[in-house]
Amino acid sequence: MQRRDFLRCAALGAGALAAGFPRLGKSAGPIARLDSAGSPPLTIGEGRPNIVYVLCDDLGYGDVHALNPERGKIPTPNMDRLAAAGMVFTDVHSSSSVCTPTRYGIMTGRYNWRTRLQSGVLGGFSPALIDAGRLTVPKLLKQQGYHTACIGKWHLGMTMPITKKSGKYTDQIEDGNDGTFNAQQRIGDGPTTRGFDYYYGISASLDMPPFAFIENDRFTQAPTATKKWLRSGPAAPDFEAIDVLPTLARKACEYFAARAVDAKAGKPFFLYLPLASPHTPIVPTKDWQEKSGLNPYADFVMQTDAALGEILAALEKNGLAATTLVIFTSDNGCSPAAKIDELEGKGHFPSWQLRGHKADIWDGGHRVPFIARWPGRIQAGAKCAQVACLTDLMATCAALVGAQLPDNAGEDSVSLVPALLGTATAPLREAVVHHSIEGRFAIRQGPWKLELCYGSGGWSQPKEGVARKQKLPHMQLYDMTQDLGERKNLQAEQPELVARLTRLLEKYVADGRSTPGAPQHNDVPVDIWKAKPAKPE
């Protein structure tokens, strides 16, 4: 897609959104929650799709060549083919600009900042973030007759076995070398306790111990050795970081083969496939090293694209492609570990035209690739400029199976089915809330984006301290149709708009939800200003 076409598409979408909500004055009332998408529910054997959700780790919007043809230099033929065969969403956002909180939102349809995780991410030994009683996407689909599996990076906490009665792990990223870890025992509160029939993968990021594969609730090989990938910690003797991406792709293909007969007989499946790439450690296999001509990160992106190709080929081979909804996305923007300056010097821009990168409140931190393919249902080559969020998987799945979500589930989730089927005639979302690694907030409604921070809220300059010293305004307001790069701060010129968006965000916090329904409780008190001096008098 050429830049002018993207901007035209974005402008049309934002214009429709703006028409649905007033620019100034009182906040618009809540929109209807489109659980049924205005269409008859799909029934088992009569159109309910298998669902495959591929989540990359730190893949930038501009890393997908089809989304960035003018400023992207990494070949991604399989992502591009998926885009050509399905629908490209141009304005989808992860619920956070870093990993764990986004994954929480995907699984629960609820913003992470309603939990104890107010900033940062969990470690590989951290306790479970999802409450045992909370409805998750796999639990919802299991209730509707789906087989559910997770293959990949979990990073939502587990109860790791301990040897000391007094020992416990925290939300900090720990190395597991204090003698507390018991490598031989069962793991509690993992994916199979949160709705998945089957799990195979790693507990957290590939650079966080324990370095070992887990199958269901046990390590496939006890982490009795010590290894290091950026961090040092317990590792399975045979575990190597370079093997993880090929292993996850192979396991996914095996899963399709195992489920094909049942799927064709009317029992669909849901596969959540959170890859650990192209996150650090950046470890392309020998076959992919130096393939891009750019740097190792670009090589790793190419290998990730090839893994997607294997997955799509396996669906075809097993006769499942025509009945499977494939969603491909990323948990946040590209990381500085990719050596962004080096890539840009060679003509590749991982964030496309967007400002910032992973960790930031600017769109480069959380606007992500989002491609959906469902043959015969989703128009091939379609584009959608609806503003959406990765929390929307929950309500989307509910709509696909005709389920009604209870008030205490999916509080921040809106069905994307009308957009997927091309029947949407109005904005699907009232607004989207963004969150940075430091816990800084932003809210986007139509073309307008209000950021409650001085600077990036993350790792880009100016960071908060620097921005304050520069005496930058305590809030930022951008018109995303006119200023995609977030450079012209309009907060001083639009005080009524700033006040309205602030009230809307405060309402979302107070109500415990951003969708219609009975008010709910946040798990902890939520301060949208974080640093008190940032709050206006």
C-alpha cells in the first residue's frame, strides 16, 4: 500500500469516527456492544471457524513490507501474501507498548492497568497475573465446544515450584539462582489452568530464565544447568535459544495435523501462537543469517516470516485453510534492540511514519500490524481504518460463536466482526486507551489523541525527566489525521477537547470498564497521572 493510499484510508476512517463523536463539549454516550455483530450466530458445523492467533514479539508496524513498501527493506513474502488474501487493519493498537500487559489484554479483553501491573512487565518466575476465576478467550471458546491450545511465549506468570517453605517469587525479573527454584516439580497456574487444553512453550521472554520448554504443567527437561541470553539463570541442558522459533513453528504444524479430523467433523480449535521472535536474543539460525543484507534483527524478521509461511502451509496441507480465521499481529512496536538507527541508515524504518518505538506512548510503541484472513468471509485485499485494540479478541470471539459476555468479562473488548465482514457503518469503538512501559496514559478518540505525559513515557527521547527540564507541556494532544508523527502539540489550542478526553478517561477508570455494562471494580487504585506534578492545577 502506498503512503498516499494509507493516508486516504486513515482519513476516511478517522472522519467516520469523528462524525460519530463530538469534537468538543460533553463526551459521547456509550456505543452498543456488538457481541452478535448484527448477524446470526455461527453454529458448529455451519461456519464457526477455527481460530489461529499469531502474535509476534516486538515486530514493528513498518517491518511488514506490505504495510511499508516505500520505507521497508525487509522481505516478508508470507506476511505480504496473508495481507493480499485478507484484510489489513491500519489503526490497531496493542493495549500497552510492552509485552506482558498486552498479553493480559488479549487473553481477558481487559486493560492491564486495571490489575496490579501498573507498569513494566513480569519475569519468568513471576506469579500469575490472570485471576483463576476470570473468563479468558480460551475459556469462552471451550464453553462453545472448541479445543484450545497455546504454543509459545506465555509471559503472564505461573506458580513456579520452590524448595523453601518461605520462598516466593515476585513480579520482578528474577534470575532464579537463589536456591528457591525446584526444577523437578509441577508448575501451577499456567496456561492449562486459564482455559487451554494444551500448552507448549516458554514461561516468559526468550532472554528471561528459566530457559526451558514447558509442556502443560511440567518442564520437558528439568532446568538443572545455568545458561545466559542477556540474563543468566536455570536452563535445561539441551535448551538453546536459537531452536525456539523453529520448534514453535513445528509444534504448531503438528497441532494442525492432530486436530484436522475433529475440526472437519465439527469441533473447531483455537490456537494462540505467541512467538518469541523477533525479540531479544536476536538469534536467527544459520540458514537466515545475513539474508537481509541489513542486520541480524532483519534476518530474524525474515525467519519469523518464514515460520508464518510454514504455519499457513500446514493449514493448507491439512485442509483447514478455508475454514480457519487467521489473525497475525504483534504485541508492541519494534525494540531499540533491533538497532533502529542502523536500520534507518540503510533505508528501513521499523515504525513506518510513526514516532517512537517499543515502550513509548507515541504510536510507534503500540500501533501494530494486524492482518486477518478468513476465506469466503473476509474480502481479499481489503483495508480497514477502524481504530481497534488487541483487547478486542474476546468480544470478537464471542460474536463469532454467538455468546453473550457477562458484565465481569471483556470489560474493554469490542467485536471486530462487523469490520471483518465489511458490514460496519459506524465506529466500533468509542475510544482506545494506550499505556506505556512507565504506566503513562493516553486516550484516542476519532482523530484525536491525548497523552498525559511530558515526553515519550518510555525509552525514546525526550523521556519524562528530560521533557520536564525542557519545560515541555504536561500533556500532548495530536490530530492523528494531520500529524501522524505526533509533532504538533495542540493541547494549548484545544482546552475543551483536552478536558473532554480527560473526563472520558477518568470515567473509564471509575467505571471499571470502557464498554456498556454494569460498573466493575479495578483490582487496585488507578492513578492516570502517575507523577503527581504532571496533573494540571
